[in-house]
Amino acid sequence: MDEEQLKAELARAFEEEARGLAQRSGELILALESAGRQGAQAAPQAEALARLLHTLKGSAAICGLNEASRLAHAMEDALAPVLAGRQGLGPEQADGMLASLDALLAAVRPAAPREVALPSAAPDEEAGPEQGAEDPRLTPARSASLQGLAERVRSLALGLEARARGGTPGLAGLAQSALDTARDLEEELDTVGTLALSDLVPPLRRAVRDLARDLGKQAELSVVGGDLRVDRRMAAALRAPLLHLVRNALDHGIEAPQARDAAGKHSCGALVIRAERQGNLLSLEVADDGAGVDTARVRQRALETALLPPELLEGLDNNQVAQLLFSPGFSTRSTVGKVSGRGVGLDVVRSQARALGGDAYLVSRPGQGTRVQVSVPLRQGALPVLLAQCGPALVALPLAAVAACGAAPKEGLGGRQVRLRGMELEPADLAGLLRLRYPRPAWRGRPLLAVQHEERLAGVWVDAVLEEGERRVLPLPRALGSQGVYQGAVVLPQGGLAPLLRPDWLVEAALDKGQAQALGRRRQALVVDDSLAARAMQRTLLEAMGWEVHLARGAAEALESAQSCDYEAVVCDWNMPGMPGPEILQRLRKEKGRRAVLVLVSAEGALGLAEAAHRAGADAWFSKQECAEGRLGAYLERALRDREEDAWEP
């Protein structure tokens, strides 16, 4: 190997080391700038930075990277007065050193990603979860393969252990060795496949520093719980939401120094990222001590942009108004600037959190600051849930939203109120809220859940609580997701899926049940279909026309529901397991006479189906494509109107 080849090889080896040295150097520059602003002594930081710069200079020179070596030497010269204690590191000096550090990295490898540099006003476009997501050492496929290998080693070890207990000599030590190997492999996988949240912080510190300078503000970022480790893909997916949150806090929350002085605050604003493990959930909070959300401005912009009807907006309290900031395309700024105005910041945060199986909400106090809480599974694709039986269906609730679970007492406070672990609740029938059946008032003695979202608490009762556990979360069909009721579907232990409820919808629906009942009785319809997506589609279409829709998965549920409610329309799928749709409608026609409009639907159109539907007692037959085009809803309205007119004829 000649000298040039040797230098090239050294330069490639130095590249990763240089990025690590530059990242630590950038953190120390920011620490020195902060100490200079506060008039604090920072000799240890200055000495540590001097050592790093000296290492960078010497290593770059050895590798033949003369420009990088020159830049490190120039930074040493700029640091000399600080190191001697003659002056602090002011903003202008910090600007120069950070710029030199960026140039040094570019000189090490011009095409390399800029690990330290981060624009002060980054683009508003949503960053995908793959941004910086994958560690080249461990792809998802490789991780799965290694995890499978660890399981095989563990199974082998357990088999050897069992044979050793059976009397086979010489296997006990081998079994223990295999178990130790499996444990070591699992620990190594955890180390390589996870990332400490503190590793996400250095670019954020730089972003806070640069953006604060651009906005004429002062702010410092601190982190609590940064040693918490999460899946690397999860950590990568959190980069964009965290950047949006700190930028949003700086632009909208932290006041200018003069305003903070006038309010009796320190001129330098505080930004805090708090990370905490709650079961298998990662709770991330970004808090600032700024002015808080101007809810009056949010209301005004909501009216100007027609985000909500005025009568609905008037009924929202200030906390509910603050949540409007998560709405897609919504911004309190009427013009677009470098940082804000496009209305994608907080929308990105909540969308990304929900895509990961979690959620986000905001709490603000006027004059005191704002906290945005993001909760996501520690491992991507998994979530701790509670499974419950609600009438004919299984549903899942995020365990983090369940404040308490217990049996409702047979005697309570009187009326509909009950006390559960010190909380006074007025429980609603969860199956009724989901319109899986007509709401039932008989809740005493049944399993009762206290559910919470943000600062609101509500009670719901279910038919049975089945189990708690961590379940894989899958995205729902578009028809279900558009309803705002579900945030995914969980994979059941025995196979199949159960819809995962959104806590915000659940609490809102339970608390508003009295108001909903006071609105008067709407027309009732029953949709019978064994397909989850088809039930959701029919329900969405009919609800859009003002119907109250209940659902059934098969004949038994349909016939039971028909006993408790006089439905004005029943829409039944033709090809039902167990009992075909025509037979179900024949049974209903026999029991209900001509009171209900009965309709059969099928996936495909075919000759002879209309005649067969008529023989079964159905009033009409439609293909599912025709239902999606609105023909079913139009027919039901016309048929019921005709029946009402016939009823009034002398």
C-alpha cells in the first residue's frame, strides 16, 4: 500500500471519529456560550474543548486532510482568550466557531451528512420516519434474524436443561452455557438496536440556539430522562416531531427578552424535554416557560378560516380551543414566515404520534407556558392495551388511557352516579356509544372503566374485561380511520383483529351522552355484515345522512339487536357465514312485519339476485358499489317517506 492509499484509508477511518469529536465540540461551544451569557466560570468546558480541537487537528493532519487541520487550528486560536480566562465566548465568537466546525466536517468528507449543522429555520415540510432512521449495522431484517437466532439458542438451552434434569450426564453445564450465550446475544441486540434519547439532543440544541438568534430571543434547552433507550426506528421517527415542538415553542411561546423582563421572568427562556417510561409507553414532553397559548387568537383564526361553525366554537372551553392547534393546515399566523404560518408544525407532531400508535395533546397556562405531551410505544408497532367485550364485539383501549378498572357497585350514589376508587362517575354503555347495540342502562355490577384524555375523565361500562397485554397495532382501512373513533387495530392472541379506540373520542362521547340523548330520537338502522371494513363503510354513509346506526357481525347478533330496538331499516350482507343474509331477513320480516325496510347487499351484481331478494322478503337489493355511490341512502329516504305518506291516507 503506497502513501496515498494509506492516507485515503486513514481518512475513511477518521471520518466517523471526526463526526463524534465534532458533535461533542459543538455541545461544548454551546455550553461555553451559555456560561458567558450568565457570567459563569467555564474553565472545565474550555479545557475539554481545547483537547478535542487538538485531537481533531492532529488526526486530520495525519490523514492528509490539511483544510480540516487548518480549521481546527484556527478554532484553537479563537478559544485561546477564553481558555486564558480573559473573556467569555460571546454569540459572535460562537457563530464563528460553529461555522468553522461545519466547514471542518465538510472538509473531512464533503458528501457526508452534516451531523452538527442544523439550519436555524428548517423547512416546514413533514419529515418521514425514515429520516436518519436506520443504523447501517442493523437493518430490520437483520434484527429479526438475530432475534430469531437468540430464541433458537434459548430453546436449545431449555431442551438441554430438561434432558439434564432427566439424568443425562454432562448436559447441565452445556445448558447453562447456552442460556448465558442467549442472554448475551439478547443484551447485545438491545444495545445495537436501541438508541438513547440523549443522542437526539445535540442537533436540537444547535437548532434552538440558531433559531433563538434569528428571532432575537434567548433560550436554553435541557433534557430530563435522556438515558432512556428506545428502538432506533422509533427514535428516528421522533426526530421531526421534536424539532417541530422546540421550534414552535421558540416562535410562539418564548417571549423576547424585554417582554420577559417586564413579566418578571429571566430574560433567557427555558425549554425542557422530559422523557419517562410508563409501562411500555414512552412519554415525551416538551415544555416552555413562555406566554402560553393565546386562546382568543386561536378562536379568531378558527372563525376566519372556517375551521369550525361559530355555534360549535362557542361551546368549547379554552383547553379544547388549544387543541385546535393540532388541526391540519391551521396556524395562528395570517402570513407565512421563515418558521411559521404554513400550519403544519403541530399537525405533523400529532400525525406522527398516531402513526406510531400513540397520540399528542397540549396543556397551556396563560403567562406560565405550554406543555406538549407525546405518548408512543417504546417499541414500534406495539402498544399495551386492555381488551373488553362490548355487546357482540371485542374492542381495545390504550392502557395508558384507563385510569381505573373495577366492578361497578350494585348500589351507588343514587341516580346514574357511581364512585370508583374515589372518582365519581356517570357511566355510559360503551357498546351503546359504539352503536353496537341500543344503549342499555343496566350497568350496576358490571365492569366499569374510568378513562381519561388530557385533563378530562369519564366512565364507561363494558360487558366483560378480558385481558391486559402488549399487542401489535396495525393501521385501519381508510373507511374506519375517517370516523375519528379508532386509531388502529390490535392483533388478538387467537388471531383476528379488534379495533383500537381513540381516547379523545371515547372521553368526549361518554361525557356528551346526556346532550346527545337530549337531541331527540334519530332514525335507527341496523347494518349486518361480517366484514369490519364493510360495516364501517355502511355506517359512515348512513350517519352522513343523519341515521343512528348499530352494527351486527352475524345472525345471532342481528336477531338479538332487533329484539331491543325497533329499527326502521336493516341492511344485511348477502353472503353471511352460518345463516345467509336472505334467511336473516326472512326471520326479521316474520318478527317485525312491514315496520322496517329490509335491504340486501352483495359484493358483486348478478342476474337473479333481485328476484331472490324479493322472495326472501327484502324490499330492495343493491351491490356494494351502488351503496358507495349513495343509492342505498337515497332509496331508504324515499321508502320511508312513502310509508309515512301511506300511513296518513284515510
